[in-house]
Amino acid sequence: MTDKNVVHTMYLLHGLAPFTFWTLAVVAVIIELMKQDDLRGSYLESHVSWLARTFWFGLLWIAVCGVITFILVITLVGILIAWLPWIILAIWYLYRVTKGWLRLNDGQPV
């Protein structure tokens, strides 16, 4: 499997992550850590870095969404909108994955 195909696989795993409770993103991050040295110095390195930042900021936003959801449910004000932060998170995550993946398809760094 070529390095570019490995990065495509990482994007695929990240793209499916919001639909699998982010477990596939963890698998992708492990692959990224294993391939990081092999990709150093190429335009693919920027994609690995992009995906890693997307994952770690996504993890931060998962914690923030958890707190917001907890507050909305506890106050009973937002029981009907408690899902909204999670939808926003998924849209943001998928936007970043799509943006990077399109750049990869064009052979450009992120």
C-alpha cells in the first residue's frame, strides 16, 4: 500500500468517526503515529498533522459538548436542544476531514 493510500485510509476512518462514536478516529490516530516518520518531509506530512489536530481538537470539543449537554439537561431548559452541540461538532469534524481529503486528491498539502 502506497503512502498516499494510507493517508486516504486515514481520511476514510476519520470521515466515518462521527458515526462510530469516534472509535475509528482512534484507530486512524494510531496509524498516523506509526506512519508519521515515513511521511516526514513530504506533502503527506501536512495531512497527517491536519488529521491529528482535527482529532485532538475534536476530543476537546467532545468534552465541551458533554458539559454543555449536561448543563442543558440538568436545567431542563434545553432537553429538546441537548443534541445540538453534538450536531455542530460532527459538522465541524466532517468539514475538516472533507477539506483535507479534497486537498489530498489534488496532490496539495493542507
